[in-house]
Amino acid sequence: MNKIFVVIGVLMILFISSCEKEISVDIPAVESRLVVDGRIELGTNPFIILTKSSGYFDPANFEAIAANFVNDATITISDGTTTEPMIKLCSSTLPPNQLGEIAENIGVDSALLANYDICAYTHPWTGEIGKSYTIAIDWNNEIYTSTTTLLDTIPLDSAWFRIEPGFDSLGFMRAIISDPPGLGNNYFWEAKRINTFKYGELEGEVKDPNFLSPTNASFDDTFFDGLTFDFAYDRARGDASRQGESPPERGFFKVGDTVVIKFSTIDKGVYKFYDDLEIQVGSNGSPFASPINITSNIEGNAFGLWAGYSSTYDTVICK
């Protein structure tokens, strides 16, 4: 009987292998579209980076990415009363301190950035509460526009660190907020650890050079309009190469950390972008997830976000 199964198995393998056929699939070319990454915050200058979209199978090394930066656009910014041109700053013309600021904004090493001529757009204006800021981008004979508003700040009532059950030094950030009555408030949570690593290759370096947003960092007041309530956030994973810690600590804050919380009110267009983005990231790889297009607040055939953040800051020492 075993011999029969062996013979049948061999015949099936021969049959399947005889049916193999090399198939060549032509992947259609991807339309290159403008991608906008811009922000304006209370008391800070606007900052915009422009790139071109690329295909899924296109090279993803830094040289290929650098080639997708758009340096030949003209951008104006308006506060509803005055319209002025934005200033283009390129890495090839910047002193080291300004080069470091741009490198931090786009998340690359400043030494690497110095080897490529990458441009960003800014303006001397600083964000003010109650103002709406409109940008108009002129590129490749097309005009792209977007408006964002700096709303009133809604600070946290309090914030603290709490060790989670089962751990002796690891925990999450917790906070209380009182949402003003009236639907339409939208929020965004970010945090960074400003203390330094005590050991390892990163000893002496600040743990989080930038503010990081964890999963579900954006939320609105649909289900808690006018209420006071508490909530918690884990720590965003950030750059894996900078973890400097064992896997059980990832996602947690730790006793000894000094954490700055940046809590922002955002307008509906910004919230919708982040909400769609989080749904897409959360369903990535699932064969049962429905496809979703991230809602951009850029008018025209472009992707991206022009975002206004009205932020307050709290510092928590984890004890």
C-alpha cells in the first residue's frame, strides 16, 4: 500500500511540474504626482517639503529618494489678508546649523543631506491662533492649493506616568482632558524622551531627537463631547536603529525617563488625513481589509498634507 502512495505522489509531482509555465507580467508605469509635506505651528515658521511619488517597485535607496525631491516649484502663503512668496532654502547653500534643522525635519542624517541639493520652503511669518493659512504651489504648469487653520489650544488638565501591572519600571503616559462642549474638536498626541541613553552605542545621546506619534495619535470628540476623561498612550517605536534597549522595553516609557508631551488641536482636514493613515497602517498586510485612499487636504492632483498645529506642552518625569 505504501508503494502505491509513493507512485501516486511521484506521478502528481511529474504532472504538476509538466504544467509549469513561465509567466511575464508587465507592470504598468505609475503616474508621478506631487507630494506635499507641510506644517505651520504656533510661534514657528511654516515649513514645506515637496517630492514626487514613486512606484512600489522603484528603488528605495537615498539616492533615488533624493532625486524625487522637487526644487523648482513656486509657493505663496496667505493669512487671509496678505499673500507673500515663500522662501526656498537648499541644502547646498545652508550653513551647518540650518542644515541640521532641515535634516531633523525630514528625518535624515545632516552629513548625508549635505551631499545632495535638497530644498525646503519657509517664510518669516509665525503661526497665530485663529488664523487660516493658505498655500498655493505652482509646479509643472499646475496649481495646487490647501488651507489649514490654527484653532484655540485645549491643554491637558494633567499628565503623569504609571507603571503597568506586571512590570517594575515600565509603563505608559496617562492624561486627563476636559473637552469643551460642542462637536468638532480634534486632537493629536506626540511625545519625546529628552533624557540620554546611559549605556551602549548610543550612550550620551538624547533618546528621542524628534517628537513621535504612537498608534491612534489622532482622535476627535465624537464620543466624549463636553466630557472630562482620562486616557493613556504607549511610546511610539520610532527609529529601530535608535532603540538602544531590549525588546521588552519597546513601546514603554521607563522609570528615569523625562518625557515632553506635545498635545495639539488640529482642524478637521488634518484629523481626517491622520485617521485614514492610521486605518491603512493598521490593516497593512491583511487580506480581509478593505482598501482605503488617504484623504489629502491638498486641492489638485496631488497627495500629502498641509497641517496646522495649535500645541501645548507638558513635561513628565517618570518615577
